[in-house]
Amino acid sequence: MPTPSDAAVMAARRWFDKSLQLPLNPDDPTSPPASSVISLSAESAAAAAVPRHQQMDRYSQHTKHCKICQQAMQKLEQQLGILKAAALICGAAAAGLVAADAVLLSAAVVHSSVDGCETASGVACVAQQLMQSAMGNGVVAAAGGVGVFLGVAAVVCAAWGKAVQEKLQQFTYVEFYHADNN
């Protein structure tokens, strides 16, 4: 038996039932009724939920239809390719220069005399010879400095590439929970 507090719910149900019989597009007489798209039945409410990944799929819902987003995504993909290539080239060049520097320093130690190291221990003598060789050979020191610079450039390019990759991800899928959005 309905109570007076149920009056609003009953009125809403009557309005829904009446409105669902109207066409979806009132200006088009061939438009199907709203009930062909909208259902208030218990079966439709109990239907399996759309998977979360499909709900949050930005690419198929927006990006593939939006010319501006497609252009932005294409530019970011080009930047990512350039940054990956730059990081690879700088890293390889840095590794090559550091390896060449190490070979030159070890060759300088092997071929240098150990005069004046009689009082120092063997490790201290080698360290002293390495320092003298690096200071005396400007090419080796410059190669080491350039190698370090290229190594830092490789790390910067890789970090920048990671940021571009995260930006590209925004065009395809973003996990979002309303509960986490305080």
C-alpha cells in the first residue's frame, strides 16, 4: 500500500512511462521511441557493467575523431622519436669517449715511469700517476669532460622522452577514480 511519501516516486514513474513513448527526435516523425534506447527495467539495471578500461578509453572515444588531438599526438610521437635517437647517440658517444679516456689513462700509467714513488705505496703511486697523466694530457681531460657532458645530455633526453611518453598516454587512456579526486 503506497504512502503519501511515495507520491513523488509514482509521479516520476508515470512521467517516465509517458516520456519513453515519445520519439527520440520530436522534429523527425520517423524517429524511434525513446524506449528503444532507454530502459528502466530491472534487467537493464542488472546488465553487466562496461569494463573500466573500455570506459576510460580516450582514444576510441575522442582522439581518433578529433583532428586537433591527432595532430598533437603526431607531433609528440615525432618528438619522442627524436629524443630517443638523441639519448641513444649521446649515450653511445659518452660511453665511447669514457672508454677511450680510460684506455688512454691506463696506457699513460703503464708507459710512465714510477720515479718519485719510492716512498708512496703502490696504490697511491698509481693514483698520483693517473692525476699527473690526466692533468698533463689535455686531450684526455677534454675527452673525459665531453664524455660527461654527453652522458648528462643522454640522461636529460631520456627524462624528457619519458615526460613526452606520459603526455602521449593522456591521448589514449587515463585511469581516474572519483574517490581519489578530493
